[in-house]
Amino acid sequence: MPLLAVLLIACQVACGLHVVRSGQERYWLYLIIALPGLGCLIYFLGIMAPDLLRSRRGRRTLNQLHDRLDPERHLRALFDALEQSDTRETRVQLADELLRLDRAAEAAEHYRAALRGVHSHAPDIMLGLARAQFAQHDVAGCRDTLDQLIQHNPQYRSSEGHLLYARALTALGELARAEEEFHALLGHFAGPEARYHYALLLRRAGRDAEARGQLEQIEQYARRAPRHYRNLHQACLAEVRQELKALDAPQQQNA
């Protein structure tokens, strides 16, 4: 079957399902069937596209598509904003976007520039700087920044910062201290990331059986959790499955 015919059938099925599920008038089905290409186009422009634009999920999907086509569109706007007004907020927003685009060295420069005056020890900016340092593999600098953050902001609490500190200690080989941090985290960290990185620490320490237990606990919880939990943490859950496969590989070879 020619590719064009397959695509037309797929469009007809998608549009037809949308008609039924969204409760549209049945004449749309006749139009889609009678005019496969044109009918689908009319239905998409007249019904599906406006629905997408009205829904939060639709707007998010369109924004993600736009970001893929032009990943630096927000960055250009933020550079323009910085030229017009060099404030703490514009610096931090620019640094956040640079870090999102894996330009950690540039992000660190802007976080440092934002740490000035009354904001010289602002915890949110110091945490951003620590994230940028970790992304550059400057784990000692990351740990030192987080130590300073707590020194100047003893009441500040951040699960993300706590996890970052534990990961930095792990990378520096301070496994006993890192394990203490993970034990403090596991009881209240919302996602699977803390338990996953704790499993990596256990593997690094040669405690594969304990690591497997942590990874399997993540998988068991994810299977029972709602779909939005699995969608939100799909990248981490994929890494968990890879680690479990890596643990299974030696056993399969020995068998």
C-alpha cells in the first residue's frame, strides 16, 4: 500500500476517534470518510486545532513543538531583556534558560553576576549556581556552594538542593556522608530520583543486592502509581530499568 494511502487512513482514524470521543456531530464522520484528505484537514482546522489551543495540555504540546523547532527562542528574548534591564530577575531567568539548554558554564557566570548586593547570598541563586557547577562536573565547587548556602541561610530547605548535595558527595567519593544524606532524603523526596541515585551509590560501593532492592522498589511503586506520575518521571524510570538490566547481565552470562 502506498505511503500516502497509509497516512490518509491514519488521519481518518485519528479524526474519526476524535469525533466519537469528543461528542461531535456525526456529519463530521461522513465528511471525513467521503473526502479523506480534505475532510480531515477541514476537521482539524475547524475542531481539533481550536480544542488544542483552549486546553492546557494542547498549549503545552504546541509550546513543546515550538521549542523543538526553535529551542533558543526564549533565550534570545532573555538576552534582549538583559540588555534593557540588568536586574537580579533577568540574570536568574537567563541563567535558568542557559542551564536548561546545557550551557552550564554561561549559566554559572550569570548566577554569579546575580549574587550581588542584598542578594549576595540569596539561596535560590546559590542553588542555581550549584546546579550549574555540578553540570560542569565541578562537584567540589558545587559542594562548597551548597555549604555556603546553608551557612548563610540556615532555615532554607530544598529537596532538590539536598539531593544535589548527596550526589556531589557521592561523586567526590565521600560515600559514608552521602549515604547519611540519602537516608535523610528518602522519607520525604517526592519523586524516584533520590532512591535512584542512592542505588547508584550502593552500586559504587559494591553493594549490588541492596542497589537492586532500591531499584525494584522504584519500579513497584511506579507500576501502582497513576499514569501522570510515570509520564512525569519517565526519564528517571527509564534509567532505573537500564540499571536493573545492567545488574541482571552478569547473572545471565553465568547462567
